[in-house]
Amino acid sequence: MTEIITKFRNAQVFESEAKALVELEEIVKKEIILTDIIEINTIIGFTVKDYHVTGICLKECRLTALPMQIQCFKFIQVLNLAFNKLQSLPDFLFLLKSLKELHLTFNKFTTIPESIDELKNLHHLNVAENNLSALPKSIGNLKELKILNLANNNLNSIPETIGNLGSLLYLTLFSNQLSSLPNTLIKLTSLKELNLKINQFTFEPDIVEKLRDKLIQVYI
């Protein structure tokens, strides 16, 4: 059965997704604005392609839980939930297999679930400005990941599986509690930049010089 296409905020959208957008507006008590692209300065908005919602930005909405309506957007590629009060991610999030960008900055996360590796197409993961004390080993299974921002957390170690991120270009570990680094970082063959400033290193780890020898820009 062919799904009905309807209009929402001047966009032609499949009816089930339009209904989910209406319900989201009721939850956040704000108008979700149609935009061409979700940029860093976007506060609240959505993008559409081929009648499907492909991006959602719900910054500064005081969310304490991810609304279940998000699971209706099967073709979503960008999800920005920065500046909320989220502490955990629901299982349904990991069914969104098209997701490429997940922005969770300025929330209240203390952990990232092991099931993060179900987001096989994730290119950009930003979990800066939270309360993370550890990372799941499964993070090393995100083979398409290019940008990983973990700045301003409480990480005291990095799993050795980080070395499996062969596509990673930028790794930001600025302002954590790190005193050592896994030698597997040398396996990051695509890495261009590593930011290690404001951590707990008493001396420069040996791996840093090896990374510089590979012409990787390291800030420490």
C-alpha cells in the first residue's frame, strides 16, 4: 500500500513522518522549521529529501529522554540533540541505520552504550561536554567514523579498539583525565589531527612521537 504524502511546514513529507513531526512539536513546545541543511548554528529544524525526513535538530529543548517519535524517521542521516539533559540513549536509536551524524554535546551522559556499533554508517560522533568516564570497546567497530569528538569529559583511559577506526580523520580528546594512551593509535592510518591538550600526562607518551613521524598533527 502506497503511503500518503502530506504537507508539513512547506515540505512534502510522508504522512507517518509528518505526524511524528507534529508530535515532536507538541513535546518540545517549539516550531520545528524546515531548513536546507542542519548547520552548527541551527537550533531547531528538519531537512527533507524524497519525502523522507533526513535531518532533525532539537537543541535547547530541555529533553531528558529521546522522544520515541524519532524512530519514525528511518532515513534520518543527521540528528543533533545538543544542549539538552539526556543521560541515556534508547534502543530504538540504534535501528536508524542511515544515521551519519550524531551530536550529543552538552548533555549528561556518563556512558555510551556498547550498541553504538550498530550505527554502521556513522561518520561523525560528537559527545563533547558530557560526563563520560569510559568508552565502550565496541566503538572500534564504527568503520566509517571520520570525526570523533570527546572533549571536556572525564575519560581516564581509551580502549585499544580505538585503533580499529581506519577511516578516522579527527580525534579530539581535549580536557579529559588521560595519563596514558593505547599504542593501537598508530593503526589510525587516516588520522590527520589528534588533540590531547589539558589532560593528566606527566610526560609525553611515546606514541605521540610515532604519530608525528607519520605527519599527524598532534596537540598536547
